[in-house]
Amino acid sequence: MIDLRRYADREHLLLASYAMHSRDTEGRVHPEPPHAYRGPFGRDRDRILHSSAFRRLSGKMQVFTGEMGTYHRTRLTHTFEVASVARTIARVLRLNEDLTEALALLHDIGHPPFGHCGEDVLSECMAEVGGFSHNQFALTIVEQLEQRYHAFSGLNLSAETLAGQDTRAHKSEAAIGRAPLLEVQIVDLADSIAYDAHDVDDALQMGLLSVESLMQLGIIQRAMDRVRQKSSESTGRLTRISADPSKMEILGNPMRQLLVHELIDLQVSDLLKNSLEQLQVAEGMSADQVRDAGIRVGHSDEVMRERIELEQFLFDAVYRHPRLMPVRESAADRVATLFSALKAAPMRLPMRFRRRAETMPFVRVIGEYIAGMTDGFCDQQFENLSQSSHGPLADW
Ligand code: MG
């Protein structure tokens, strides 16, 4: 008798054969009894959400820093946008939404302060131990650094959640032809849909880009066509349509937000249509069989081409914008200075990290300490270090 209060029954009824079903999980390193009403991946999601590293995402920049205003995305709001897009895709493809959400909330948890420039500089400082990878560091956080349980370090997440993040850290499975779980694949796709769209939004809002300059891109033209079509269908709320598309406004809704909405919607719609076709051959297969068969879902060729064009444009016009470069360079300098000061005086590391250095090189431990910081906390420790010549810095 099916009981919809039981997660296993709900999954049996709702999920596709090729979804990752909770009943097939390989479990946790430290075995735990099942929960009365939460499935293993729902519990993983909650553990990540309640972790201290997750909360710190609110203080980490995505692309733009706090010096550039307060409107734009932080790594926390980016993470929620990824989770939202990924959950929608998971639901339509009948994949495991709890696992999808857990993976989305986890995916950026290992990012150091100051976005990609922070990662680049840490990686240079840590060259002798193989550099730094935020995907790998996310695993270190949830397996070792988070302290929530008496019996063990880390969050004791399910094997599939850890393996999904591990796939992001080592994209090596492609080499042996095995594909990641479909839930892992769609989180990757949702990540890039979300950041392309919100970087367009933030850059327009900050005046780093104009709608006119974006109109050279195929995907923007198509999104704009959808905006125009919907505007002409709706009457009453439309205030004015100018010949110049960037000047068109709808009451209380600037063009920018309509454009970004359509940009996400057309990519998700394309992805769903294409994926449903790609998954026809997988009907009746298990999650494992789909992986062995190397089945991958993705965008249509046309949208894939347009996305590459958009990303190239954003790289040149936004990420290398003259207003952004000095901010990034100065942040990179502070991270590098903090790193070399700690390397010269490792006794200034907080106690927890000095203990970690008993089992691993100082260079790795210093990198972990800095990588866990928010942008603001990193600046504070930089100040503390320059103002006083002794005593350990603060733990996060
Ligand atoms: Mg991301």
C-alpha cells in the first residue's frame, strides 16, 4: 500500500527509473539510522544549508565586490538561483529534487574570498602542494572542517552527494566514458545558465554594459523578441515602446529584468526539450545504467553556440572591465600578502589550523584558512596582521 508521507513511496511514484532513488544510496561513511520522514538526500541538503561555510557565502563576491554597490549577486544569492533553476529542471525530468538541491547548495561552498581572482592567487601561492581548487576544497569543508557532531568531523553526507561534488573536482570520469549522475549534470548546467543571466543583469544595472551592446548577440536578440512579443500581447500595463529597444519600459519593470527573465526561460526550455529527447533511450534504465552508457543531457547545438558567444562577450566586456580590474588586483594583492605573512610566521594561524599542520604541510593549511574567509573577514585579518606583530589571527 503506497503511503505518500513516506519519501521512498513518493520517489517510487514520481521519479523516472534513471533518477537517483534514495533506496539505492550507498550510504554514509559513518552509518546512521534512517530518519522518520526525511530521505538521505533531504538530510544532506539540510546539513549543507545549516553549515557555517554555507552562511559565509553571503560575504563572498561572485563577480562584483561590495565596493561596487549592494544590488548585485553574492555567492549566496547565486547559489539559491542555481538551486531554483536546477530544481525546476529536476522536476520536469523526474530526477531526484532533494539530491539536486543538495548538490546545488554545495557546489560553490569551497570558493575563497574575492571570487576567481582569489582562487587564482591562492592557487599560485599553493603551487608547491598542487595549487588550490574550490571544488576540491568544498569536499574538505564537508568532510573535515565543519564540526557539528560528537562522533566525527564533517557533515557525514551521503556517498552520492560527495561523489557528485568530487566529479566537479575531478572531471576525469569523462576519460573512461562514464557519465556523472543526471542530477550532477543538471546542477552544472543550471550553474552556467544562472551566472550568465545574472552577470548580464548585474552588469547592466551597474552600467558596465548597455542593452545596445548586447544586441549583437543571437541569444539576446531572441530573448528580446520574446519580450517584445509579450509586451505587444499585454495591454494596459505597457507605457511606451520606443524604436530603441533599450528605452522600452513597462510600468515598474525595467527592460533589464524582462530580458533576464526571458534569457533564463529560453535556455531552460531549450534544455528541457533537448534533454527529454536525449533521455528517450534511457527509459527503463537505472541511474547506474545511464552512467555506464555515458548518457549526457544538454542544450541544443544552436543554444550551445549562442551560449559560447555570450560567455565570450561577458569575459571581454564584463570580467575584464576597467572598473573591475583594479578592484580585483588590489584584492589579489591583499590575499597574497596575507598568505606570505602567515607562511613567514605560521604561529599566527588560529590554534585549530596549527593543529591541522601537524598532519599536512603549512602551505596547505594556510590556504585552507584563507579560503574559508569571507571578503570582509579577509580584509580584517589583513588589517590585524599589519597593525600588530604578534598573536594568532581570528578563526572563522
Ligand atoms: Mg556557481
